[in-house]
Amino acid sequence: MLQSYKNHLMKRKDLTAVSLKLLEDKKINHIYFRFREKISSFVGKEKFAIAVSGGSDSLALSVLAKLYSLENDNDFISLIIDHKLRKESAEEAKETYKNLTQNKIKAKILTYQGEKFSSNIQKKAQEI
């Protein structure tokens, strides 16, 4: 099953060698196939977006989403929210954008324009 999938992806010009190498790892391959099974019922062949914080979990999610989009010819984008709740948030968003685009993952930074918070900042950032 993996070989036919790899052959399909090899035809794609925008797939990095790193992505194919990742699928050779049995654990990652298993994770991808479970991800594909879950997301396909929601997304199918439609455009989709994911929110990315810049942490390892969301960056891994971006790679899985990229693989899915290549396999299914979907247009997908990773959205990074610069919540402006900490002074370093803009720089963190730019660094996340750089990490994604260097790996040929389409990304966009969205800047929060709403009210400023002074308490429960982390909780409110997650709610945004």
C-alpha cells in the first residue's frame, strides 16, 4: 500500500523529498493514514485551512495536511494568528510563516484587530 501511495506522490512536482522520507517511517505512515481517514470525511477534495500556533503539534499537522492536499489535489493553507497579546507575538508569527513556507506549505498571517486583554491572556488567546 505504501509503495503505490509513494508512486502517486512521486508524480507531484511540489512534494519535497523530506515528505516522502517521512512516510517510510512506519509510525509516521500510520499517523498519516489515520489523519487521512479522519479528514477525508470532512474535507474530501475541497479547499481547507488549518490554524497553526508554531508549536510542534501544529507544525506536524501542517505537514500531514500538506501530504493530504498533494494526494487529493486540494488547495490548503495554514493560518497563523498574530494575537498581539504579547510583544513577541508578531515575531513568533513571522518565524512560523518562514518555517512553513520553507517547507513549501502555503501560509498566511492574520492579525487580531479586536479589544486588548489584560487578564487571562492565554485563555483568551486560545478563544480567539
